[in-house]
Amino acid sequence: MKTYLSITLSIICLLLSSAAQADQKSYVWTVEYLTLPKGGFEAEYSLTAKRADLHRSGTTGYEHQFELEYGITDHWDAALYQIVGQPAGESLAYEGMKIETRYRFGERGRHFVDPLLYLEYKLDVHDKDAIEAKLVLAKDMGNLNIAYNQIIEVELGRGGETEHEYAAAVSYAVHHAVRIGAESKGSYTEREYAMGPTISWVPGRFWATLGAIFGLNNRTDDMQLRLIVGIPF
């Protein structure tokens, strides 16, 4: 972990003189029709808190993700994540890494809906590795944005399970630097469903997005909160 942080800091120092090209996210769980421009770099940090039961203490877990993202072309990018977690009642520990790539088709508004493909490989030190694929469909109508993700996650190895999930969101630009919206996410396989508000803010060189969702049935965590902060280079 110390080696990774040293490499990350070195890369950031080398890129500080580059022009800012941001991948400014309006949502924290839903993937949008966005990729970094060619040659663009961005560092992101996200903090997720999960509260399984709001009526009981000691049920909050935390996850920290550190990401470096690079624009391969204007329509294709890739990212590396390192994950540190603290499940409810346990100590902070390294949990694994993820490699992600996104490809968007055409330009925004070219089709009736804007399509993007997302692929992710998860290396989990505590569980089976997994591959996650998402079909992203999005639509802009003036200041209004709508996005839907159809998700499939496949655990690798003998006995691995397949899960069908979703994420969906809608947001509205109330100011050139502020969007407010709502998100829903869950699992069709496990019958888990949650929904809540989201707000994104772009004050200047960096951007930040905060979202909270609340479980809609007893199969789902009572509350999840996520903050993502991005800094382009």
C-alpha cells in the first residue's frame, strides 16, 4: 500500500503542469455518458459509508477508493482503483484493486439515447475475483439528464455467482456549477432496492459529488452515503 501511494504521488507531481480536463460526475453510483478526453488525467477519491441498520449501533462500514484515470482517446478511457475498507466492527484493511475501462459511441445527442459500455475487473483479497459489465443509456434534454445502467456481475472460479443489478439517475443543472438529482440502485437478483438524493458541485479546478440512498425493503442496507472528489491534471 505504501508503494502504491508513493507511485501515485509521483505521478500527480509530474502532471500538475498539465491542463485540467475533468470527468465531472453528476452521480455517485450511476455511470454517465462521459469519458476523459484524449491525454487527460484525473485523480479521484471516494468514501462510502454503509449503515445496515439505522436503529442499531456498530452497523456502519466504510470503504475508501483511490483512482487514477487516463483518456486513451476522446471516446475511450481506463482507470486503476485501489480499495481500503473497514467493515462494521472490523479494522481498516486493504481489500483489493479494480481495473476499469469505458467506451462511448459517437457524440452526445447523436442517437436517441447516448450509449456507453463499461467493463471492470475486480481483484478481491477476501473473496472471488469478478468481472462487472454495464450498458449505460443516457439522455440530455436541456438542463435535465437521465441515465440508466444495466449491470451484470460474474464471480470467477468454481461456484461463482452471477448477479443482475441496476443503477438509475436523473439530475437538473440549477446553476452552471451545481446539479441536483436523485439516484436509485439495487439488485434484481437479490431483490434489493434503494433511492435517495444527489448533489454535484464544480467550484473550479476540482469537483465534488455527494449522494445518499435509503433502503426500500428489509433486504437492503438502511442507508448508504458516498462522497467523490475529483482533481484533473
